[in-house]
Amino acid sequence: MGKMSRQKGKTGEREVAALLRKHGFAGQRGVQYQGGPDSADVTGLPGWHVEVKRTERMSIYPAMDQAADEKADHEKPVVFHRTNGSYWVAILDARDFLQLVSATVTRTA
């Protein structure tokens, strides 16, 4: 990975940490060099292992696999991604998404 790519990654991590703080969470850059459960790119989102991908082209499944492999047992993996000039999106397992929605939506059926 080149110097520009590393810088872009760090900038992305700072942006996601700021986004979390804007929404009331204690977002901050993680300690990636350790590997394992403490190596989330961004911390401060309880129950989630956050990986940040600030790239024009991303392979979703390898990114999700990385988050899943490095998460703690009590965490769920989530990948934040954006391209140049775009907004952040959160990518998560559909089962985790449906669990979140189920907790907030009243069903009529």
C-alpha cells in the first residue's frame, strides 16, 4: 500500500469517527496494528466492529470477512465505505439489518 493510499485510509477513519461523534457516539480511530478484536478502524459504536474503506473500488465480501474475522464475540461486523465525492454508506449482514429494523418497526401482519 502506497503512502497516498494510507493517507486516504487515515482520512476516511477520521471522517467516520467524526460522523459517529456527530450522532452522539464516542467515535475515534482504532489501534489497527494489534490485529484481532481491538483492531477496528474506528471505535465508539458499541456492539459493532467498524472497518473503513475509502476507495473507488471495493470488494464487499472480503471487506465484510475482514470485519467478521477481527470482531469480538459480542460484536457484529459493519463496513463504512465511500468513494471520492460521495457519501458514507454502512454495509452489514442482512440478518443484522433485519434484526435492527425488527427492533424499531411495528409490524402490521
